[in-house]
Amino acid sequence: MPSSKTPLLADSRRSADSARSDRLADEEDVALYRSIHSQPRSANHDAAPSWLPARVRETLLLVWALLATAAVILLAVWMQHHQQTSSGS
């Protein structure tokens, strides 16, 4: 039976390399999960909720994206206006 990591259009015959690759990927996932969840928390980390840095980063990214989008729109409008007003002269 194909694992959850097997592509949908993969050949139904599994090679030994494919099975080995899936097993190694699963072992790596387990090792990464254990290393992430076994790290001790520092005193500074306990002072603020764990979601706060991510929330601030997401908010700043949203603000930056909105400003960049507005700048691109304003630049496009200005260029269009400049083309229409200067071509008739």
C-alpha cells in the first residue's frame, strides 16, 4: 500500500529505494519532532506567549505587503497618466 508521501501518479510497483526513502523520511520527521519539543524553555521565553513573535511578524508582513501593493498601484496609475498626458504634446 502506498504511503502518504507517495505521489498519486507513481508506479504501483515500489522499489526498495522508494521504501527506504519513505522509511528515512519518517525517521527524520520523528527526529525533528523530538528535537523541537524536547528543547528546554528559557526564562525569557516563558514571559511572553509563544504566539506573540509570530503574530507581530505576521502583522508587520501584512503591513509591508499592503504598502508595497499600494505603491505598485500608485506607480502604475502615475505612469499611465504620464503616458496619456505627454503623448498628445
